[in-house]
Amino acid sequence: MHIPQDELQKFQDGTMNTDEMIHFLEHMEQCDFCLDELLQNEDAASEYAPSYLQDEILKKAASPEVQASRKIHETAYWMKLLCAGLRTAVGMGVALIMLFSLRLFILHRKQKLRFLHPLTLVPA
């Protein structure tokens, strides 16, 4: 059984209660015919902007202040990316320096312990 037109209209108007909405959406998930009907109704009900607005929008998008704003946002994005990369690189560098300096400290300590006098346990 398919969803009647008045139910489709209630959905588009947003006047369905929660239970009706759940039932409606479950049916739409199962029924391709009703989903196509809903999409056709949406297309028919859609209002289109006047054609003169397209020219105004394109002119505004091409204007210097919009282009400058777009370039500023793009530059800010790349600067944030650069800063994040530099922070990562510096952090990794510091971690490697600490790791290798600890390794050298351990090796140096082992060499000192190797030369301990066996009876007194003090460096010779």
C-alpha cells in the first residue's frame, strides 16, 4: 500500500506528529514508488529565484572585495596548516633529541659501571 497524497502534503508542510513521521519514513525507505512521488512533489513545489539574481550573484562573486576575502581565507588556511606542520616537526625533533640523549646517557653510565672495583663498588 502506498502513501496517499494528503500524507505527502502533511510531510511537506511539516504537520506530521512523531509517530506518523516514523511510519512515513520507514515506508519511504522500503517503497521506491512513494519516494519518487515525494521527490516529484518536492521538485514541483520548489520555488526558483528570479533569473536577474543570477547575474547579480555572479557580479558580486567576481567583485574585488569578495575575491580578496576569499584569498584571505585561503591564505589563513594554508598558514594554519603550515603552523601545525611546524609544531609537529619541532615536537618530533625534540622527542628524538631527548631519546638519543637518554640513550647516550645510558651508554655512558654503563661504561662507568664497567670500571667499578669489584670489592668496593666505587669507581676506580
